[in-house]
Amino acid sequence: MSGSRSKAKRRAQRERPAYLANANYALRSADAVLSVDLSAVPLTLVNQFAVGWMRAAFEQSRVIANLTAAGKGHVAAPNRRTLWELSLRLHWLADMPQSKREPAANAMLAHERSTVAKTDKHMRDMGVESDIDIAAMNDFILNVSEDPKVTQEAKDLTAAVYATELNNAVIYRLWREDSTYAHATGSLAGYYAPAGYATVGDGTPPVIDPNLDAHRLITMFIVVTTGYILTGEGVPSELASAPATAFHMVR
């Protein structure tokens, strides 16, 4: 490519709207991170949580980026909510001493088992045959934390946010805002069908991160935090930091 054509291409890229530029970056960084081979990471519960949450976050990042680029950012509230929550959970896990991470992960699994058991009961109470195997979950929940604060944090994201030493209220605010439009709420109904003078109108909810600026920072935070957790679990530094390296190679 000639120098003038190269300069023109760079100028066109700079002149693109921020939401398109960041959406493109998000797609390329998601592809880069998700293509990293982490098969050599030892299969421990904490490693599985860290890697699984990270990969889930970048799958959500793809969806958010595609919807934003298509001018449908308001539809991505459930996906953004999941992204914010995954970053908060990774922060929570990374913030605690390494020795407490596995019991905390097991506390989350124990809470999920309780939720599944309730679902099983509700299905049966409603007269629907349930094939949920509650007993099978017991094999995966072994070393549950005995700290009541940790078990509460495993159940309640707000408690987990308060527990972290580094204040992450900004991310929490994003999560709360998008939670409003990720459920069947009155606010959701009001935005999609605002009442006019004579009839019910139509509209869309606001987009809390319209240019994906927070998105870009949060995805960076996620790969760094994941690497920190993996390093604490004894994963070699080069392997633990491979997702962050792949992320930062994206230009």
C-alpha cells in the first residue's frame, strides 16, 4: 500500500464514530483472547472459574460489539449486565487470599445447588415432571467456605462488591443500570412504550455505555485479573498472562 493510501486509511479510521471504532476493537480483541490456547492450565476449580468467566465475558463482548455496531446497543443490556457481573466476580475472587478462593468457588456452587433444588421443587409443585439430578451436584461441591461473610458474598453480588478492598462502585453502577433493562421491569415497559397524549407510543431504553468506552476498559481489566488469579494458582507467568498479551497485541 502506498504512503498516501496508508495515510488515508488511518485518517478514515480516526474519523469513524467512536462506537464503531470501539466495537471493531472489541470484536478483534475477543477473537484474540478466545483463540489463546489455555489447555495447559491445570484443571483446578479456581482455574476453571477464572478461565470460564473470562471466556464467557469475551463471548458477551462479541455480542455487545455486534449489536452496538448495528445501532442496537439498547438491546444489549442483558449482555452488558453479564459482562459487568463477570468482571465484578473476577475482582471478588482475585481480591481474597489465594487460600480462600477454592472455598469461595465452592460456596458459589453450593448456592447454585440450592437454587437448582428450589427449581426442582417448584416444577414438581406445578405438576411438571422434573429430571434435575440434585445428588449429582454434590460430587462437585467439596470444600465450602465456613466463613459466613464469604457464603453471603457468594449469594449476593452487592455483598461481594462491598467486600473488595479496591472500590469498584463504577462497575457496580453499570451493572445496576443494565439490570433495569435486562428484566421485565416497569422501566423497560415505559421506555419501549412511552405513553403519548392519546395512545401508547414506542421508544427504546437508554444505552449506558454508548461508545463502549467502559467496555474497552473492563475487558482489559478482565484479562489482567484472570492472569493474576491463575498466577496465584501456580500457573507459569507466561501462560497465565497469555490472554492479556493477546489482548494488548490488538491495535
